[in-house]
Amino acid sequence: LKDGSVTEYAFTPNSVGLQTADAGTLAATSADDSAATVRSVLGGTSGPARDVVLLNAAAALAVGGAAESLSDGVVQASESIDSGAASRVLAGLAELSQTLE
């Protein structure tokens, strides 16, 4: 929604340079398993989980106006992960959450 107009997009992961994967390869068996996957992705591990994170982050960046396109958002998200910035933000949020009641 922008200026009162709704714009719809159709895309595939391949159209923004990512791979498709079966949903079963992404299923976490527990909260600990899910947390380990997040740490792995933010640590730079490639694969289906990273592609899902990149696509979701790209969509958020594009919708929020911080990226011109999904492809640009994928590049920005990848740079954030690869530079360690995403991991540092998560660590800061985890630290902050420990101070809240």
C-alpha cells in the first residue's frame, strides 16, 4: 500500500537469486533446534534456512522502503549477516530482554 494504491508482486525465490527448498528441510523439532538454526544462519552458514531468512528480510526491507526491490533487499540482508551486524543486533536484543521484567 503506497499513496492509497495496493501493488501486488509475484515472485519465486529463484527470481531473486535464491534456491527453493522442501518445507520439511526447514522444520525445527524444538525451540532449541530453531535457536540453533538461527545462530547457524547468522553465523554465515549457507543453505535453505539462510535463503528463507534472506527472503523474509528482503521483503521487510522492500515493504519498509529501505530496499528498492526484493533483489536489493536480499543483497542488503546478506551483507548484514556476512558482516556480523545481524548477529550483533540479535545479541543486543537478547541482552536487553534479560533486563526486562
